[in-house]
Amino acid sequence: MGPQRRLGIYIGCDSPSIIRYLEPQTGDVFTARFADCHFDEKVFPVLGGENKQVGKEIKWYVPSLLHLDPPTKQSEIEVRRIVHLQSIANQLPDAFADTKTVTKSYIPAANVPARIEIPQESGRADDTRESKTRLKRGRPVGAKDKNPRKRKEVEKHDIPKIAENILEETNHESNDNDEHHEPEGNHEISINYIHNGKIWDRNKMDEVNDAFSYLLSKEIDEENEDPEPKSVYECQKRHDWIKWKDAIQVELDSLNKRNVFGPIVLTPEDVRPVGYKWVFVRKRNEENEITRYKARLVAQGFSQRPGIDYEETYSPVMDAITFRFLMSLAADENLEMRLMDVVTAYLYGSLDTDIYMRVPDGFNMPEALKSKPKELYAIKLQRSLYGLKQSGRMWYNRLSEHLTKEGYVNDPICPCVFIKKTNSGFVIIAVYVDDLNIIGTQAEIQKATNYLKGEFEMKDLGQTKFCLGLQIEHTQKGIFVHQSTYNKRVLKRFNMDKATPLSTPMVVRSLNVESDPFRPPEENEEILGPEVPYLSAIGALMYLANCTRPDISFSVNLLARFSSSPTRRHWNGIKHVFRYLQGTIDLGLFYPKNINGQMIGFADAGYLSDPHKARSQTGYVFTIGGTAISWRSQKQTLVATSSNHAEIIALHEASRECVWLRSISRHIQTSSGISLNTEPTILYEDNAACVAQTKEGYIKNDRTKHIPPKFFSYTKELVKNKDIEVRYFRSSENSADLFTKSLPTSMFRKHVHNIGMRRQQDL
């Protein structure tokens, strides 16, 4: 009930109306409204001093607030720490001093304060050092542990000792950061660099692949103001230690229940035991609410040797296209969808080689073994453990063997889809590691869940509503899949959540080499520094484009070409996409019910879409019931000499995708007993010459004699076998036009609607 005001040091602002300030006693960073603050620039602590010596008494001159915030011994220690960290920070280049390095979308503060210059004492040598790059930061503001290397080794009663050696510790830490985290060349720091220390080499990431985008999406999903603890020591210092302690005990009980560990023995001479680590994660739902605390004891499999500690490591998982096809099938056939989670799935797999692991902390050593150091012993693993190279494959083999024994069938073309048909119905189990999506009739789903629960410890999550980052809404009219929550996290993470929305993801481009805003970097044009998260933005957008947002596929594909050398123009293109997403957060794919939809394909090519390298763009999309299940926007690897040549290449790529889609649909429908449509798949193309040449065969003349016959022969063979039927379609109605070029607003919205994209508020 007393006064609530606090004394703090102003350090910056989150927005024009919200400031950030540092509390001197604890070193914590808080936010406050600008209107609620009173500033006194005449009263400020004296910073600086000798590099190795700090006075024993540090006085904080605050006459008016002294009775509210009396100085203590602990506050003096913390202030001494802050003073030296500020001294180190002031020796580094100021990012705001060079206007060329300021990225407004990444540093939202509009009125960042000037850097505080620490006065140098007369007897002190000027040892100010300039860093080789702008990356040297020291320990970041907001870090829970200012000196983790030293503090983990001391107890609370050692606080005075910390105070005496704090300067020396901080210097050592700064040297360690210089040695391990200082990049050279064309690098970029990750969006969570202050927590994970990751640095990416742009020159080695010319093509940002799907694996990178998935890992980036996981970082964004798990990123929050309260990061996950990295060790048991950090867990013990948190307010929710009781919940982490329970999670650790649950994990140990699970390991003992599965008989993962064998006897503790002296490490054989020819054996190199793997290490271990505790990993802590808080599971969240689609609303970003914490549902449970999870702890995992994982093996450090990076020390395993191929051919000695493991053989095969590949483990298949369900891809996004198959999952979208199954959702369209569930909507069309009015089927149930249920999500099951296997508890400690990897622990069910049996190892195919002998693996030894160092004895983890917390294990009780037998009395007979305590005479020798613990480091001389190792524990043999009897089952696969998280972190081992072969764990994923061992779990898949175990699950596949169990389902096959019960009568489920799968096919090499989609090995993660297991199907069982009975007289009363059918059930489909789609596997993604330990997440099992069960689709089918209600009675058969219940039998499948009971069978799985009899062999594995399972969690029944009910109707599938959130899986692999996708939000799934079941309505009376169909199934709506979107990524609104992930979309909001992306915009907030890149400080674009307050941006003004735009109607399209990209401006209508000019294919003039000199005026194209997305031309390659010019000779004297400055490349963005490592503080600009260009790779991170591309990875985050690519995950959206691959899952539920085909409307941004062309924009992301175009901007991803400059990942190795982005400029300000390309970064403005990224922000343009973000502003489009800001206005279409709830846009997703809607699969309607009971439409008996047939698969239809659209193919198109953008001739000289990349005029700088004389490359064209391939675009295609396949829909079922008017909603997209598969799409692609990709720059062609060959130089097309005409628009006809580019269209033939695009039609060839679409035909290849069509063959695979027909194979998985035929396998799933036949194995489930669903009526199969044997008619050829219609593939629409807007180039009349291309359609005629495909139907009539290879035409040799001056304009087509240079085109490789394989582009004609393969598609013509499919037409002959009645797998596909190529038809002419007007360019204004061809939905694949969305994936080959930037379009005007009216045409863009028309094609977005034609491929089944809807707003959640419109359903």
C-alpha cells in the first residue's frame, strides 16, 4: 500500500510512448509509460573508473528517493557489475552512429537516446578497442545470468568473492565471446542470437531450403520474453522450479519404466561414450498458452561415429502435401480426425549397435563403484534415446512393425501413411515422428486408438485442432486450415505487427533490367549488415508459403534469391510482404464438405521473370474441390528462348508432380475402399502452341528444334496413357498465374479466391 514509484536508468524505448529503464539494484529491465515518468538529468551515477580497481563504496546520490530505495550491500555489488558492463559496451561501435546500419523495421525505437560517454580518469590509459564487426555485444540486456561460466560454480555464500573478482570475470567472458562469436565475412546473426549464439554464413545459404524454414519456424514458435532454461541450475533459480522438478522426475521415471539404461560398468578401452544433456521445453497450445512442462534427458549424438556407432539414420515423415490431401479427403468424405501423441516415442526403439553414455547427474552409483572417479564409468543403453543419430529410424521401424502386424498397409510412395480397411469401415494413420493423425470412420478410429494404447503410452488430444504449427478449424461446411497464431508471432518478432496493411505481397514489377526494384546488387551498393535478419525473415516466410499461404510463394521465391547478398531494396520487399500479411492474418485454405471434387491442375510460366540472368519462372497448382493441395513457384534452371519454350518446361514440371499426386491418391483411396476416379487429370495451360505440341507430339521446326525432346516425350506419354489431359485455358483464368509474376490487386485477389483461400471471418 506504500509508494509504487521506482528509481531507474533510462536505456531506450519500445515505442514512442513506452520506455525501457534499468533498475540499479537488481539489473532488471522494465517498461513504463512515458507519460508516467519523471526525468532528472542532473542526478546520475558516476560511471567509469579504473579497469581493475573499483572503490569499495559506491554511493547512489538520490536525496529525494533515498528513504524509498535505501542502498544495500547486494545493490552495491550489482551496481558494480552494471558499471563495468556499461564500460565494455561503450568501448564498442555505436549502431546508431552510422545511419547506413540502422534498420528501422528491426530497431523500432524512433527516439533512441544518444550513447553515454564514460569519462576517462587522468591516470588511465586509453584502451578503447574497436571491434572488427558490429556483432560484439557482450552479455545482452535482459539475460538472467550475467556471468554464467563463473556463477554456476559458486554458492550463495560466495557473493563477496564474486564482488571482488567481477571485473576480471567480465573481461574473461568478453574474451570468450570474441573468440567464439565474432564473425568474419558475409554473416548474419539469428533472430534469437542473444539466447542461442547462432551465426549463419550467407555465402553458404544461397538456397534457403524447407528444413531451414522449419527450424526457423520452431525458433519463432518457442521465442518469447521468458526463454527456456538451458540447465538444471537455471531451472533451480526460476520461480517455476517446482514444475520443472516434477518434469525431471517424470522423465527419470519414464526412462526407468522403459528399461533404457543397463548396468553401470567401467568404460571399455575401445569405447567412446557419448555425453548427455538436459533439455527443457514448455508445451503450448494454439493460443500460445503453456499446457505442460517437459524435460528430456538427451544423448549428445554428435560424437557418434558413422559405421561404428550407427548405420542407417533416415526416418520418413509425412509431408505437408500429403497432410493437405488427407484433410481434403476427410472433408469430402465427412470423416473424423483425431490426434494422438506417443509419450517418449524414441524410447520404444531397440538399438542395433552397442552404445555407452556417461553416467548422468542424479544417478546413484553403487557402493562398490564409489572408490573410483565417476568419469571412469559409463552406462550401457538398452534402448534408443533422444539425441542419438539412429533414434528416429529405430522408432519408425518399431511403429511400422507393430502396425503391419495388425493388418495395416503402407506404400513406399507414402511410407508414413498406414491404412486398414474392414467390413465396417476404414482408418488412416498419418505419422509425423510421435504425432499420429488418425482419420476414418468413428468405430474404426476407436479400435485403432485402443490398439495403439495397448502397446504404447499415448495421449489422446481429441479432435485434430493444432498439428505441426497448423490451426485446423472444423465447421459444418468443411475444414479450414490456417496459421494465424504463427503469422502474428512472425510479425511481432520482426516488429511489423503495427505496420499498415497492403493489398498485395509485391509491387507490380518492371522487367526492365535497370528499373527492376529487385535486381541483383549493383557494384557500389551496400550489402546489409549482420544485424539485419534477412535470412531469418526468408525462412519464416517460406514456412508460411509452404504450408498454408500459397499467395506469397512467388514473392518469397524471388526475394530468397538474394539471401547471400541482400540490399536495402530487397529488405524493403521483405517488409512489403509483412505488411500484406498484417492485413491477411486469418487467411487460409478452406476444404468444403461433400463436393466429390476432382483433382485439377494449372500450369504457367513467366517468360524472362528474371531478366538479369535470362531465366523464366515455373508455376503450377493442383486443387481438389477448388482448394489447393500442392503448388510451386520456382525459377527455371534452363534458359528459355521463347515463351513457348518456357511453357513447355513448366508443363513438364507440373506433369511430374501430377504423376506423384495421382499415385498417392490412388493408393489411399484404393486401400480405404473409397471409389476411385479413373479419368485422366485435367491440366490447364494458357499457351495454345504448347497445348497443340503436347497433343500432336514433337514438332521439329526452326522455333522448336533446339528444345530437348524429353520435355515433349514425357508429357506426351502421360497424355497417351490417359494419366493427364492437357487443355487450353485463358490466361486471365489460369490460377497458376499467381505463381509466376506479381499481379495487380484485382487479378491477384481473383486467383487467391479461385484456389480456395478464405478469410476465417467470412466462413
